Amino acid sequence: MARRCSATSLPQLSRLKGRYVLVCALLAALWSSEAQAGLYSAVDQVLVLDADSVSRIFNASSAFMVEFYATWCGHCSAFAPVWKNLASDVSEWKPAVDMAALDCADENNRRVCTGFGITGYPSIKFFPAYSGEDFTGESLREFPRDVRGLRRLIIDKLESHKEPSPPACPPLEPASAAEIDGFFENNNVQHLALVFEENNSYVGREVILDLLQYENITVRRVLSSEKDLVSRLGVTDFPSCYLYYTPTNYSRLPVLSEARAFYSYALQRLPSVVRAGRPYPAINDLQRNQTEEPWREFNRTRVYMSDLESALHYSLRVELSAHSTISGDALTALRHYVSVLTKYFPGRPAVKGALKAVGNWLQDQKETQISYSDFRTALDSTVLSGEGVLPAGVRWVGCQGSRPQFRGYPCAVWTLFHVLTVEANASGSTDPLEILQAMREYVSSFFGCRPCASHFASMAQDVSDDVTTPSTAVWWLWSRHNRVNSRLAGEPSEDPHFPKIQWPPPELCPKCHGLMLGGEHTWNKDEVIAFLRNYFSSERILPDYLQEESEAVAQQKALLTAAQQQKDTTRRKARETQETPSTQLGQEEEEEEEEEEDEAAAVATEEEEPEGMGGATEAKEPHPAGEEPSPLVQTPPPGRPPWARRRISRRPAIVGLKLRQTQEDIVDLDLFVNQHYKAKALRALSAMAEQQQEDAEERRPDSVRRMKRELFDQQEALLMEPYPHPQGKRWMSLLSVGFSRLDIQLSGKPIS
């Protein structure tokens, strides 16, 4: 008799006295916390029910197998893996029967469990399709504790199901010769598969339910007692499977072993056999790929380095960029991730150099938080320092999908970590959990699909218990990958050209598959590990479609240059935006200043005369009629000392709602320099004139008076010439004004 946990055992703890009461309280608290999590989750393909969702089993079009359990029950914990494996094994049967579980240890569910009459755990009840809400389920006492026995129990319940039966459930009874002969007249399908078996065999019914969700194929079972069909097709082995089209057109289905798993796999891969509602795409659709990238022909039995480098680019440059800052556990996860990449990634030297450089940079960061922009700079700048380069962009090859939304990055991430586990095993790593822990931390912290990350974390809870050697790490990751494939089979994310199967298939690794005594499929662990070591080894990774290193370097440098230019442009625009108000204010003040100078043109500021300009006597020379005196040389009004400055009164101006500040008087250096060189030119001309006068007096005395008159006129012109009023800004180039005017004066013909 199978053991069960009594539901009345927990209340009995209240009778304990003394120190045992405290122990009971602690255990109750522990059980309560575990009950919140339960023994099942969404990754187990078990429908988790509670008080709010239990109504889903009523009036449903499918039947339900429901386990009632308590989290604290040891027998329930031992049975949970069997229930999970059963749910995965019969996942294709869901339109006809579904698997569920309800935790009675949760206080919120206690009333529900009591209403169903649950008194011990685990308990299993069968709910036929369209069960009413007053139905408490059919109790299955002394149920089997293995997957095979439970699977056959489900078939028995479906065959004995009362009307109305689940609409999706196909006929499970044996077929007759007459039915087979008229099959294609009454059915519009492409394939008819016949499973020949003995009367007590369940293989045919299991295969029928395995193909339940597929179109363009029908599976029927034929007993060995159906002599007409057996003789006509020449059947000698039971079980065996035949594809039947006409009485003269039939063939035996080639499989590795005559068993349910191999029949179902082969039939699901037949041409035009697709899941219901998902038409099989044509071959030309695959070639077009419906993406901007051309379709890349590839070998499905090999790994491509282009997929691995593309996975690195996407994770380090795209996925991480969603986190502006990285700290705490996420920073630890990033360090571990890059660390295992540095140690075990079997890439090109340039890529390994870039990973090593960014890994060293991460280790040098002593702060508890880093910014992603700094990390990205450290990664991209490796091309400038010559340490290496990680090519930018993605080129999916073995992971390309028939449409843009299929495969790609998730496929490449799985492939990357498979390669890392195999490389760690080959290198003699002493830490079997090194790769798996890094993967769990990275996925939990950064993987963009958050439900996927949660599911993986649930699967990885037992990793430390299951993995004790690097070889078992390779096995563990492979088994969890197949578990995910089973869960996602038939989901919208499945690529119809690359269905989610239990990998590797028989044609890829025949020795990986085996049969137990009862005909159940099993994996040969040693053969699977040997296959994985070979398949994911660095020696067999193909370099096809890789970007050339020189091209990657040039592209990365161009990207860095473009990014820097964009950054400079952004900064310049920001600076111009900040400076625009002050610039406009300055222009308005300058315009008002010029207006005030025009109004005060008649009252100029007195300035001291620079040395060498001719002294007071020159300043007091009378001006010719009709000419204004030079603005630099002015006579102070009577009663004021010559050194006194007259300041022009400034009127307040409203500019930008602010009182404009009184500006200081500034000496005009252009005027100063101009007059300075005028004086120097005057002295030079005087000296030349004196010398010429002496020479002329010696040669031609009659011309002396005429020459003196010309020199006197030139001096008058220099002294009395009005300097033009400055236009716009006061400050002008000293060389452009001073020296240019001097050159004009000296460029004339020499005085004769």
C-alpha cells in the first residue's frame, strides 16, 4: 500500500507541551512559507490551481487530472517530480486532458480542499469534461507512482469517459479493415498512419494522442487479430507502424526503435504535417527569410562562431544598455559573466583580447556601482588601444529563423552556454558550478524576457544538488534545455521550420536514445555527454560568415568617431542654447550704447593726449574753416583744468527687465595708435624735408621757398585730417588700421 500523509496530523501537534510547542510553531511557520511557493510552477506544464482559479476544471471541454497535495508532506515532495514528468510527457494531449495541482497547505485553499473531501496527501481525482460545479471528482485510489502507469491510467479514463466526451479526443478503439479501405473517401488528410500492436499494448493509443494537435495526419491502431490487414500489408512485428495511402501504396515507417517515442517523432516530421492552425510555410518563404538579411545556408549539425559573437554583441551592447546603472547583485553577475567569457570563450584572439580588457576594467572598478556608458566605453575603446575588438552587429547563421521574430538571440544564448560548459569541462575546471551560476545570475539580472528569466531561475533551484562534476554540468544544462523545448512546443514563439523537439533527434545521435524493459524511451547519459562534448567543442565550430577582423576594426573605429561627433554636436547645441539669451542681451545693450553715443556725439569725453603727438601747441592750432576738430584733441572748457575728464551722463536703459549697468570709459587704442604713427610720420617727413632743404639750398636756392611751402601743407594735412568715426564696435585691429594708414602715407613718390 502506498503511503500518504494524514491531513489530521498537523492539528495533533497542539497537544504537545513545553519546549515542543515552540518547535511546532517554528515548523508551522516554515510550512506556511513553503506553501506560498508550492511544489509546482508554470515551468512544469502543470496548471497551478487555487481558491480563485479552481473553477477552471468545471464545464471545461477537456478532462482534468488534479493532484491535491500539501507542501509540508514528504510523500508529496517525493511524488512531485513524477507528476512534473507526467505533465511534460503528455503535454501534447492537452486538448483532451490537462494536468493540474492544488496546494491544500495554503490556508486560502483549505475550504476548497475540504469541499472536495480531501483527507490525505497526495490525492488524485479525475474530472471528466463538462463536469458540474457540484461534482467533487472521481477519486483514483492506489494510483501508480510512475509515469508509465499514470499515463495508462489517463488513457483508461478517456476510453471509459461518459458522453459528452472531450471534443478534441480522437477515437482510441481499434480500426477494422473496412474502415481503413474507405478512410480517404470520408477524410481529407494527406497521411494515414497505422500502428499494429497486440491487444494489451498502449503504444497505438499513446501515439494517437501524441499527434492530437497535428493536422494532415490521422493515426489509428490495428490489432494483430485483424488478419485481413495484417496479411495484406505483410505485418510481422508488433508493434510496428505503416503509412497507408491505398491498398497497393503503403510503406513501413523507418524508425530507430519500434516504440512510441520514435513513432511520434517520425510522424510529426512528415511533409505537410503541422500543428493545428499553423500552416507549414513554403520553401521559398524560408529562402526569403522575410528579413533584411539574406538567407545563409548552414549545416544543422554544426555550431557557428558567428552566432556566438553575435550573442556577445547583443548581450553586452544591447541587452545591458537597458540598465543605465549596474550595482549590487547585478554588478556581481556582470563580473562573473565576463569572467567566464574571458576564461572559456573559444573565440578569435581579437575577441578574446577585448573580453579580457573589459574584464580587467570591471575588476579595477572599486565602486559599488558603475554606469553602463562607462562599461560601453571600456568595451568599445579596446579597438583604439589595440587590445582587441568585438564585432558590432548580429549575423545569425545556425540560429537564424524563418522569420525575424523566431530563434536568433535566445537560440544563440543557449548555444553560448553549452559551448562554455563543454570548454570548462575540457580545460579541467575544478568548479562544476562556475558556468551554470554565471548563467543563472546573468539571466536573472539582465535577460530581457522576464518570464523566461523567472522560469530559468525556478529550474536552476536544484543546480547545486544535481551538479557535482563538470560533466554533470554539461548534462544538467542539456536536460534543462530539453525541458524548455517541451514547454514551448506549439507556442507562438516556435519556428515551424525549426520545431521544439527533444534534442538530439535519433538521426543525429542514434546511440543517445534507448528503451527500458517496458518499452519506455530513455536517454543514455554517457552517450549524450559524449555527443555534447563533440558537438560543442571548439575544434568543430565553423568560422563561416564571420566578419573580417580588419573590417570589424574599421567599422568599430567609424562607429566611435560618429559617436564622438554626435556627442560634440550635442554639447555644442547645449552650449549655444545656454549662451543664446546672454548673446541677445549683449546685442541689445550694444545697440542702445551706439544710440546713446550718437546722441552724445556733440559732447565727447575728454582724454589725455598721448606723448609724441605734438604737445599743447599743436592741439591749439586753429582749424581750417568748415572742419571739425579731431575727437582725440579737445580743448577743456574755461574754468576746468586741462587734465579734467568730462563724463557723459548715462541714462538707465531697460533691457530684459533689468537696469543696465553704467559702463566704464575705455581708451580707444585704435585712435591712440593711429595718432601715434601720424606723429612718427610727421617727424620723419620733417627730417626728410630738412635734409632735402639743405641739399636743395646747395643745388638750387630758388626752390627752397617752394619746397618749404609743400612740406608745411603736408604737415597741416596730417594734423588737421579728421579721423573717421568708428562704425559698429570700437575695437579694431591695430595692424589693420595703424600700419595700413602709415603705409599709405609712405607709399607715395619720394619728394624731389
